[in-house]
Amino acid sequence: MSEQQKNPNLEAEQDLKSETQNETVEELLEPEVETLEEVTENDELAKALEEVAQYKEAALRAHADAQNIRRRAEQDVEKAHKFGLEKFAKSIVNVADNLERALASAPDTGESDPVREGVELTLKDLLETLARFEVKVVDPHGEPFNPELHQAMTMVPNPEMEPNTVMDVVQKGYTLHGRLLRPAMVVVSSAA
């Protein structure tokens, strides 16, 4: 007799052992499958988070660029308001120079001269109007020479003054909102 005939339960036991082994193998394999799915999900999550970080950085950069453009536009508008009168102011300061020359050439007789008074009042009004629009006179007589505001016409030895001091102003200078409109033409002292 064969063993199977002798022990009919043997076959059932073998089937049970086989099923148990298959279940054990499946249990061992299932965590690998789950781990693979988790790894795939983690990779997808990491990629998604990386994309989110990139988009966030791009949005921040775009926002910063927009702020910079707005700030530059505001500065350009402000400069246009401040210095839009520059050409006009350069032309009008010549009128002030001519009025000053007219006063210098007219003799001061001490008598009431309506023409002289009219020129003085016109010059005064013109200078006040220029001051309202932030056009300021640069009259550096007796001040140290400043190459940013003055243009030296000549240097004259003068032992009574410090070297590089403005001795005489040939033509006054002007600034517009602190920016040089026209330099003052000056005579500068030098060491004797």
C-alpha cells in the first residue's frame, strides 16, 4: 500500500502546509508591495512639494519685480515733476542775469529813478518765483571753492585770502531741487 492510502489525512496535512506556506509567502511579499506603493507615493509627494516650492518662489519673485517696477515708476514720475522745469529754468536764469546787469550798469544817483525801481522789483519778483519752484541761487563769494557747484575761470594770487577761496563771482550759479542747473563762474585765490 502506498502512503497516501495508509494515511488519508496526510494529503490534507500537506495541502494545509502548502496553503500556510503560500500565505506566509504572500504575507512576506505584501509589505514589499505596500512599501513600493509608499515609496511611489512619497516620491510623488516629494515632487509635488518641490513643484510647490518652485511656484512659490516664482510668485515671490514676480511680486518683488512688480513692486520694483512700481517703485521705479513712482521715482520717474517724481523726477519728472521735480526736474520737468529744468530747460525752462535754465532759460529764465539768463533773464535774472540780464536784470542784474541792467542794475549794475544803471548809475545809482540817489534820486528816485522809476526805471531802476521797476528793474529791482522785477528782479526781486523773479528770484522769489524761482525760489518757489526750488531754483536756488549759488553765490559763493568768500566761500571755499567747490568743484561740484563752481567753475573756476582763473586763479589769482592773493596773500590776504586762504588758497582755493572764491574771490569774485563772475556769474552766479543755480540749483534746481539740489541738482546743479548752472555752475557759478568764479575767480579763485591761489597761494602767493
